[in-house]
Amino acid sequence: MRLRCNPFQIFTSSKTPAGLYARQKWLHEQTTATLKADLQETVTGLLSSQASDGSWDHSVVKTVRRLFGLHLTVRTQSEPINKALDWLLDQTLTTFPHRRIDMGEHLTRGALRSLPFTKGCSGLFMTGATLFLASIFGRENDSTILEVYRRLNLLNIKNKGRWCGWSCSNNILRAFVVHPHYSQAKAVVLAVEALAGVQQQSGTWLREVPFYQTVNALAHVSISQADVQLERAFKRLYETQRHDGTWGRSHKEWDTFLIIHALKNKKEL
């Protein structure tokens, strides 16, 4: 897709995890001294103040945020990352398959800013985020991880394409599309079909379906029905791109990151 405006400008000099990913992968700054210094500064900040149990402040949301930031910057396993994953797995396995649990903290849009997850049932947020992070950090074949995926696959089939509400389904779909085996599971096919049933001709979905996260998730799978939906969504994105090259309103850098990542996954950019 030939966009009307340069979408990469917003990442110039950015020190956020998404911005640093963009500077390394898309702006090709990986060999520059400035990028190396900025990357070191951000990674040091992400690793700082980790508790002895592997969490950050014994908070699921903070631990998920730190691990996702490390995924975008470091992208390889390490002792701090594995300790954090072990802590998250302990929290998830003691609560799954419960949908609503007391996390001791509120899931708000602000708390989930710059994450691929959305506000929904606390239990399914924890499960989706933990499976996602375990899969991208090389723990996708752990027996406990595979068992939770198996049960979620069956739950989706039973519910004919949904795990719960649209936000919860987004959080679980995120985990499925990054798993090398379960990205091709029946649950993913049904979830994509469910989304197709609520997509408008304009390219958007129901209001409850997070647009930018859904575009990015669909761009991770090789399913014809996903490609049909993406064609409509990409047309809308071409028409709504701002003059500064971005998309979104309050989270422009993150929303733009999600879209560029999706376009590149589909070789449209």
C-alpha cells in the first residue's frame, strides 16, 4: 500500500519500547551510537526495581507491561524475564479458568496503554497476557502452557468463535496468533469468522471491538477471511491517515505502531 504520508516520523528520537523497535527495525538505526544509548537507557529502566519473586510491585499489569517492553527491545530470554514469567504463570494457573478475579488492581484503559491487550474480564486478561508473553519468549511448548491453550481452544469452539466479550476475546486471540501451533487452531478460524460477522463495510467492527488491536492480530494469521477483513480495514486506514503520518487520537504512537506492524506483516508497506 502506498500511503499518502510518511508514517515513520512519529518514532524519530522516541525512547518508548515501541519507538525503539521502530527505530531498529524500520528506520534502520540499529548500528548508531544514539540508538544504542537510548536502548540501553530504556532497557535499564524496564529491568529496574524487579522484586525477588520476579514481579514488579507484585502487580500483574506492571509485570505484563515490563515484559512486553522487554519483548520490543531485548527480545531474548534472560534470568529476569524467566523469573517474571514464572511469577505470572503462578498467578494465572491458580485462577484459570475463572473469568473475574480480584487482582488487587483495576484494569483501566490508562493502565493498558501501549499494550496489545484491552479492558475485559480480569481472569482472561491475565491468561491472555501470560500465554502471549510465554509464547514470544520461547516457553510456548511448556506442558502447562499447552494445556491452557488446549482448554481455551475447546472453550472457543463451544462458544462458536468467542471466549467471552469482545475485549476478552481480543486478549485471548492475541495469545493464539503468536503461538506456532495454536495460531492455526480451530478457535482462531472461528474467532476470525465471528469478527467477519460484525465488520462494517467501512472497515470498522462493532464499537466493542478494538480496531487497531484487531487489525494487528488479524495480520498475524494466514486465513482468507482475515485477509478480506484486512482489505477493508486497510482501505479505511489509507483514507484516515493524518497529515503527520499517524493514526489514532490519544495514543498516536502506539496506534500507528500497531498499523505499521500489520501492514508490514502483510507486505503492504
